[in-house]
Amino acid sequence: MGTHSEADHTFQSVWADLRYIVDTGVKPTTYVSSRNAGRSTRREVKVDIQRMEIRDARSIAEQTSLDREGFELRVQSSAVTDFRDDEEVERVHYPEIEHLILHAAGAARVCVFDHIRRSSRDGSAGARVPVFAVHNDYTSRSGPQRVRDLFPGEAAELLQRRFSLINAWHPIQEPVEAFPLAVCDGRTIRPKDLVATNLVYEGDDGGAFSRAQRSDRVGEVFNLAHNPEHGWFYFPRMECAETLLFKCFDSAIDGRVRFTAHTAFDDPSTAADAAPRESIELRALAFFE
């Protein structure tokens, strides 16, 4: 489904080191500072580096779905002229992504509430660094809490019906050559792999954090413990018109994928002179009838 030409593309896997954690039985905590480009200032976790195969998802791009694997690639051009302009992103791009998710997920209502720019370029203003840790943005506790935070007057009613939290990720400088994003097939994630972790934001002076992020002083995410059955995929050399959608939470407990772990990784096939990765991710709530 992507704009990337498959005629000249050789589908192949790469092997890379992924940062899992060890479940010690004690709830871990990650501290993140807006004054440090979104880098972790300290992590009270025990890291477990595992070499994993990451398969080229372009070979299955037409078959993947949010409900089955937890991710899918969509093509949609944007009218945004400057993705570094937050006002333009909120005014122009939020409705574009809401429309995209509305149709991809089959939702009745979609609300984009947050966006983050990321850059692997040192000193990139207003951007956070890529996250090199296998994680999922929400848990069974923090997913519903996000609805309460954003829709306090409607939350009681909205939480009675199915909802999901979906991320939309795409490059703002193409193509992605360095530090691409890998996603884990949600069907290969087991409940024992999910390790609830406190996420503490330090400092509220703006910087790399949006209003939505700063309002949630202590969040909760899932880090993942290693499971050799995890199935990892990525879309090589993604272009700006390609958007990777992946589900971070689903309130439905009916067999569909509820969580989709993801992480940036150091692609060993990346050329030494590759351009830095520049990307944006938007987070959305999708509500269903």
C-alpha cells in the first residue's frame, strides 16, 4: 500500500539489538526531562539487550491490520508546509490524521490530542530523540485514564463503549534511512511480557513536552520483557506520504490485538553517510459505536 516502489525493492530481514527489560518483580520507573530533549535522565530498570530479527513488512503491507497485527501502513499526502510549526500541525495535520484513522479503524469518532517530533540530529530544536526501548505507550490503567484526562465531562459515557489509542508515525524528511521504527506483531505478545512502568516527567517549562504530556505528571507505560516468539517488522525507507498506524491500547477484550510494542533501532544496513531521522508521531483516541 506504500508509495515505496516494490519493483526495485528486495525484501529482506535485518538483525539488530533491541532493548528489553528484566522483570524483577519490582515496578520500574523511567524519569524523562524536557530540558534534555526528551532523553531519560535515569531509568530504574534492568536492561536486557537481545538480538532480534526484524522483517521487512513491505512484503505483507497489503494484509496487515490494526485489529490483527496491531499495525498497518497507509498512504496520505499532507497539506502541511512546515511540520516544525506546531500551530500548523495542530490546525492542518490533526484533522488529516483524524480522517485517516477514522477510516482505517472504522471508528465513529477520532480525536488527535498530542504530537511529538523526533530527530536523531544533535541539537534539533523542539524535537525529542528516538526511543530505543521496547515499549507500549499505554497500559490497562493509563489507557482509560487518558479518556478521563481529556474528556472529563464525557468520560463516564465514553468508557462504556469500545475505544482505542492509536499512534500515527511518519517521516518529515524522506526517506527514513537511520534509526527506523520497528513494530511488534501484537499477536506474538503475551501478558507476561508486559511490564507496567511508571513514567515520570520532570520539569514543566515546555521544551520537548506538549501540553497533553505535561498535564500527566506520572504516567504508566508497558516496557517489555524479552520473548523469543516476538515477531518484529519495519518498513524500510519510509517516505513522507506513508503513515504507520499502530495500536497502543484497545478496551475490547475479544481476541483482537490490544497492544503493539515498538522501538527505534540501529539498522545495520544504514549507510555511514545516511541523513538523520526526522519524524513526527501523533496520538489519537478512537471511539466506536
